[in-house]
Amino acid sequence: MAWQDELQQVLRQIQDLYLEGPIVDGWLESYTHQEGEAPAFRHADVDCLMDYVEKMRGSIPSTIPAETPSPSSGEVPQAGQHDASAGYRLCGLNEDGQLWFRHCPAEQVPSVSLAIARYQRLRILLSRKQHLESRLSQLAETLVGVHGKL
């Protein structure tokens, strides 16, 4: 019963987390943008980076595009729009392991940081949920076996 109670609590925490605001799977980095420069990995999730490296090993192109639009942004950079300015960008990996990044205005950095932190909390909660569900499933199988023997 304690596992069921804990699972209910984790489910409530997940629901509350979604109600807090946006959740972003990515990372922020500061940069000085120069034409043709690929982003450097500094503040990335280790699992995402390792997946990215493994996917890049298997792909033919050995360079990362200078800028790719965010899946949700719909923006396509135009030639000649780049300047050597400093700023922040939100980076991430899409489903294919391709790096994407999008400019993040300095005034949005706090809210984007909170959205990234929510994603990290969500990962922890989902892991805990999966662990509890697995334990409860194993317990149910054991109880069915014991009931069958009785």
C-alpha cells in the first residue's frame, strides 16, 4: 500500500509540474555568434550528448549545420542575417539526434531556465513512477502466483 500511495503522490507531482508552466528539453548557452560557427557543448545533458555523439558517428556528414531552426520556431535563417553579437541560445537535440538551436533573448533566460529545470524534475519523477509501477507489477505477479498455489 505504501508503494501505491507513493505512486499516487508522484502522479500528483507530475500533474502539478505540468501546471506550473512550460517544460523544455534542452539547455541554454551563452555565445558569440560568428558566421558558420557551430555551437559548442558546454551545459548539455550527458545522455543527450552521448546519444548525439553515437548518431554522429554513424552519419556521413562530419559537420553540424551553422544554425538550424527549433522544431517549434518555424524560422529559417536567411543568408546575411548573422552578425558577430553575443547572446544566449536554447539548444537541444531533435528525434533524429540533430542539434538545433534558437536565439534566446536575455529577458527570456530566467523563464527558459525554469522550463529546463521543470524538465529535469519531470525526468526524475517519471523515473520514480516507472520504478514504482515496476515494483507493483512484480508484486501483483507474485501475489497471483501465491494465490494460484493456494
